Amino acid sequence: MKPLLGFALLLMSFFVTADELVAADKETIAELKQYCKNIAEEDGTDGKELNVFLLECVNQELEAEGYLPIKKL
């Protein structure tokens, strides 16, 4: 029974720390912004203003990498 309890506590601690997102550094944001600019140039912005598209794109990438979203570029 103790190993099962230990496993359950370990699993719960994983989920608690998984929700603690950190802010990305400026270099990461700059790289993602350039990546999103390339996407906009190649595929378009789906009718959105470039700045709106870039912010949404960067935030999607940040979320995928486990970072907090940003409010502006």
C-alpha cells in the first residue's frame, strides 16, 4: 500500500509543477517572432493584421514549449 501512496503523491506533485509556467527570455521570444514572420510571409496571416497574427503565433509557440504567453511584442 505504501508504494501505491508514494506513486500517487509523486504523480500529484508532477501535475502541480506542470502548471507552473515560466516566462520566456527575450532571445526565445525574438526567435519565435522571426519564425512567425516567416510563416506570415510564406502562408499569409489569414486576413489578420501582421502584429495580431505575430502575437497569436508567438503565444501558441510559447504555450507549446511550456512558457507563459506575452501581452505584446
